Amino acid sequence: MRIGIIGAGQMARALGNGWAAAGHDIRYGRRGDVRAAAEFGDVTLLAVPVPALTEVLGEGSFDGQTLIDCTNAFEPDDGTMVLGEDAVAERVAALAPGARVVKAFNLCAAEVWAADERVFDGHRLAVPLCGDDADALARVEELVRDLKAEPVRAGGLNRARYLEAMSAFVVGMWFAGADARAALPPLEAAFAIAD
Ligand SMILES: NC(=O)c1ccc[n+]([C@@H]2O[C@H](COP(=O)([O-])OP(=O)(O)OC[C@H]3O[C@@H](n4cnc5c(N)ncnc54)[C@H](OP(=O)(O)O)[C@@H]3O)[C@@H](O)[C@H]2O)c1
């Protein structure tokens, strides 16, 4: 695939290097050069701080593209953060008419994607995806598998706000030195009576 990446920081490089290694063509859009990346891809990754979104989305047309939103509206960007905004992905969709927005990759730190490890305690790392367009979701699933992780469909774009909130909560636990996974039972033990 041709993948445009808007931003050239930690997330842009960690995911971009992984996709390049899987054989995809990558073009980065740095500050002042966003349009080239916006017009390059079948898929575009937004990897900029949330306050930059309005500006960068105004610099290109994303009509018909798969637009991956990995952003988090953390304020401040440390363990005490709350969300400055509840539904960034829905705002992205409103700012990019015709784009097929998928929320993905907002949970794990860039360091996770820059490293090779994908299996932890015998479980392959899962990447929840929220989006409304079946073709776009299938494309992002492929890109998740190219990074040796496992995609999980987690509902429509109207559920992305919960994925954004989950990120703030879980990252807060990690900053506090708690293992967020320890708070979640395995699927087979998740309900007293299985549905
Ligand atoms: N880092 C993580 O572990 C992590 C994990 C999950 C999600 N995220 C989310 O991913 C997004 C990117 O995070 P990051 O850690 O990769 O940030 P970063 O390392 O600070 O990189 C941000 C990039 O965005 C560029 N940028 C900022 N404002 C811009 C503008 N107006 N126009 C064009 N480019 C602009 C920066 O360019 P300059 O260098 O010129 O400022 C830089 O290349 C954020 O929304 C963050 O919440 C991060």
C-alpha cells in the first residue's frame, strides 16, 4: 500500500518503519509539507498532537481515503492526564469529509511499535479498531497484521471516544506503576454466566 504519514515524530517513525519493513511505500509529511503526504496514500496516518489536527486536515483532501487516527487528547501529557476532548476521531471525520476514519494504535506507546516483541505472556498484542467503513477497517486490519499484532473490531466510530478514554485511564495506571492488564479477567472468566 501507499501510506502517507502526517507527522514525523515518535509514532510516525515507529509505525512507519514497521510498515516499510513489511513492504509498504511510506511518505512522511513534515510541518510545512503536509499536503504531499496527504495526497500520497491509499491510507493516511494522522500522527500529530491533537491541537494540530484542524490545521493539518485543512491542508489536504482525504475524500475516499482510509484515515487512521492514533491521537490522544492528553492534558497534560503525563500520568495525571485527563482528556482535553472526548471524541477526537469523530471530529477528525467531521473535518475530513469523505474520509473513512478508523481509530487505531492510540493505546500502546511508540516504544512498543519500535520494538520487535508482540507476544506477551503467551498472548499476541491486540489492537482495537473503531470505524464505520468495512473496506477501511479491512485495510487497517491488514496493516495491524503487518506489524505482527492482532486486530480486534471494537465497534463504530461512535465508540472511538471510549477507546480514547481507555487510553487516558490505562496510561495513567502505567505511569502509577500498576499493571493495567491485571484489572481484566480473561474472556472465559469475564461473565458469571456466559451469553
Ligand atoms: N508517543 C506515543 O507513545 C503515543 C502513543 C499513542 C498515541 N500517540 C498520539 O500520537 C500523536 C503523535 O504523538 P508523537 O508522540 O508521535 O508526537 P511527537 O513525537 O511529538 O511528534 C509529533 C509530530 O507532529 C508534528 N507536528 C506538530 N504540529 C504540526 C503541525 N501543525 N503541522 C504538521 N506537523 C506538526 C511534529 O513536528 P515538529 O517536530 O516540527 O513539531 C512532529 O513531527 C499524538 O496525538 C499522540 O497523542 C502517541
